[in-house]
Amino acid sequence: MGVTMTDNPSPHVTVDVRDLTRRFGDLVAVDHASFTIAEGEIFGLIGPNGAGKSTLIKMLTTLLPPTSGSAIVAGYDIVQRPGEVRRHIGYVPQLLSADGSLSGYENLLLSARLYGIPGRERSQRIARALARMGLSEAAHHLVGHYSGGMIRRLEIAQSLLHRPKILFLDEPTVGLDPAARETVWDHVLDLRESFRTTMIVTSHHMDEIEQFCDRIALVDRGRTAAIGTPAALKAEAGPGATLDDVFIRLVGGKSESEAEERYGETRRARRAASEHG
Amino acid sequence: MARPDAPAARPANTAEEAVGRTIGDYATQVFGVAAAEVQKLHHDPLELFTRAVQPVLWLLLFGEVMAQVRGVSPQNLRYLDFLSAGILAQSVLFVAIFNGISAIWERDLGVLQRYLVSPAPRSALVIGKAISGCVRALSQALIVYLVALVLGVGVALNPAKIVGVIVAIALGSALFSTFSLIIACLVKTRERFMGIGQVLTMPIFFASNAIYPLSLMPPWLRAVSHLNPLTYEVDALRDLMLVGGASDYGLPLDFGVLIGTGAALTAIAAKMYARMGY
């Protein structure tokens, strides 16, 4: 690992994005995005639907190759060494990633095997992950019978078994009631506290982003329109401004413009939601 | 979990150790994917029984009537015997085609992304899915065997031959479930897959020796059937499953075609499966 670490400009930078661009035909979904994220940071990505947040995350998690530009994630180039990047990141996608027709334990066992966790360590790590996420009692129930908050916690557990350096959380609290949202965030903060795990989070809840993120990137039409701490962004927007004001000032009323393209994704999310109650 | 003193990657001391671990990891990844599918069947085994209805109907209804027609059956086999090997292959084919629909289903849900962000090589994921298809197919085979025995088909119960049948079914199932996965990667929606699945499975079934011998076919159809891997699966099954059955092309060619086509399809599917996450 010592060799590849030289890719990093600083040992504390764990994500280094440079001019990352992705086109789909004529549409530029991500347009020369550049930013860095420090180790242990909770980094928020906000922006209207269709702004390019999901495409950005898909590239950083190696699901989608970029059209141009580069990114170093956890010490490895996403284009040159996607396998190594995957080994060192965890990803909780917006859609369901836990399988409803398996039990919680079986879902974790699948993850443990996919990530090459040695057989003798598997059961201990699974038991610890279940306990940490408060799911020990429900371990052998089918996930199809879990509540939304329990599913999210299970998904976080299964993306943590291999001890990733960076955890991507795409809308981790979407569709959850306030109590479940708070529990999810408690667990996320606890992880950062215990393991200095770097988090990259997208959310539509401005209050969450403001409360929990160290820094925020506001993404609009594929570009990073502003990057900074919540306090700095608010100060820039004027005295007494809220994060909503920042959002509206930078993005304006354009959030409707790409609604049609998101139909497929919306349908998928709703289908997923109805499937798992 | 992410304790700095307990790194996720274990250091390798020697090159051989690293290679050994890579192979071990690969096998574990394949097994993990297949085991998850088997656990799902264990939670909800009803599917296995409902899927068994179709081959039973073919043998009971179609088979009993067609057995009255003269000249359909070659090789001195009774028609029902001849048909039973074909229906075994057919039930394997129809179950295998399910693999593609389930891949699209997983993509719609989001479960697919979870596989794709893991370090498992794409070929390990594809092979794991294919093996889970084999488990489904073998459970079908068991039911077809039982029905065939009840109907008085001359089923060979020699253990070596049964092992041969299992291998032929596993290869055929892996081949067609991987083929189905490739189609799923191309069409990407369930609606389109349903349409195209019908359009593909029926010709694969009818342009083969599954329910009638190639000698009854017009030359053009016979030529097509010779390019169809199902023909070779059925040919191997006739030899291995039936008392007095014989292969037309020889078992080495039959198994060669199944292995070669299956390997080529796996390589193509591994490339395409990664694009399902886009």
C-alpha cells in the first residue's frame, strides 16, 4: 500500500477528485468536479434532483467509469485500480441493498464472503456488527419483515464488515420517520468517533446536513457550485441566512428542470419501497 | 470494525500464498453468491414445486398422446422414454431463463449495486448466479425422474450414469442461465425481457431434438438445430438417463460443446454485468 499512497498529495486527504466528468450523450451529468476530502471528515453532497450527485457517487464507488478526469479514493485511482478502491470503501446505496428474502444474518454472511473476510473471523465480526447496529435480536428474521430504519442499519452493518476507510451513504434517511433518522445518524457518528471512518453523505434534509456534516459541496447541473463548512456557506449568503437560503441563492428555481429524467429512478425507488413495505 | 491496528487486508508473506489466497477468495465469493440463492429457496421453496408443474404436464399429456403417433421415436426407444430426456432438458432451460429476470429484479431493487461495489471479480458473481441456477435445475430433475419412473420410463439408475446426468444438467443450466443474464444486461427492463424471453426460449426448445428427432426436420431446421447447445445437452441426457439410450454425437462432443459455449458466455456476461450498474 506504501507505493500507491504516493498518489496522495497529503496523508490526510483520502478522496482527491480532479476535473471528474461524465457525459451521457449530450448531457453532461458531472462537469469537471474537483474537491478533496480529509480522513475522518463527514462530507455532505447536496443539490437538486438530477444535479449529478448520484452520478458522482457512482464514479467514486467505481460503478461507472468517468468520461474524463480522475479521482483517488482511499489511496487508489478509480480507473486504474477499481478493485482496490472497492476493497477499501463501503457503500449504502439509495435503493435497497439488503435482500428482503434473506435474514439479516444471511445478508451479512453474503457480504462477509464477497469481501473475502476469513472464515474463522466471519461469525465474530457479524455478531459484533449486529450488536453495534442494534439488530442482534432480529438477526434471524427475514429482512422483508424489517422496518425501514432496521433495513438501513443492516445495510450500514453490511457495508462495514470489511472495515472500510470510506463509507458512502446515498440518502441514508430517505423515507424514515424522525426517530429512525436520528438512530441512523447516532450510529453514523458513533462510527466516525470509534474508527475515524470518512463519510460521504447525500441528503435532502438540510437540517441533517447542517447538523452532521463538517463540510458541504453544493452540486448544481454537474458542477460543484460551492464548497465549505455550513457556517462559511451561510455567512457568504448574508447575515441570518439558513442553508436553505444558500441552496436557493445558488441553485435558484431550476430544480424542476430535470424532473423527467428522474422518472425511471423514482419508479425504481417506489417499487423498492412497496416491495419491502 | 475499521480499527487502525487491524487492517482489512492480511499481508501476504510469499507470492504463492498471495495466489492461494486469491483463488480461495474467488471460490468463497462464488460460493457466497450461490449460497445466498439457495438460502432464498430454503425460505420459500414453493417456487420449486410450481415450476415442476410444466414438465409433468408435458410428460403426462403431450407424451401420452404423441406416443400413439408412429415414426416419431428413433433408436428403438419408446416415445415416452425419448421424450423424458428432452423434457428434462427443457425444464432446465426454462428454469435457467429465470436467472435474467432475477438479475433485472435485483437491479430495480438496488441489490445488484451491492454486488458490484464489492471487490468480487465480475466473473465470480456471474458464476455464482449460474451455480444457483444449477441448484434450481437439479431440483427439477429430481421431479422429472420421479414422474418418469412412475410412467414406466426405462430410467438408468446406475450411479455413474446419474452422476453424468447431474453434470450434463449443471452445464446446461449454467450455460442457459448465463445466456439469460446476457439478455438481461442488453434489455434492462422486465417488460422487455418477458417479451424477448418467450421469443428466445421457444425456438431454442423447438429447434432441437428435445421432443422429436432431427431426422424428421427439414434440412434448414436441422442445420439450425445442430448449432443449438440444447441439442447436445439432450443428446447427452438420452445416453445417460435411459436404459438403451445412445448418443448420436458422442459424449465428448456433447460435453465439449456445453463447456466451450458456457465458458464463452461467462466471459461475455462478466463484461456486461458490470454495465448493469450504470
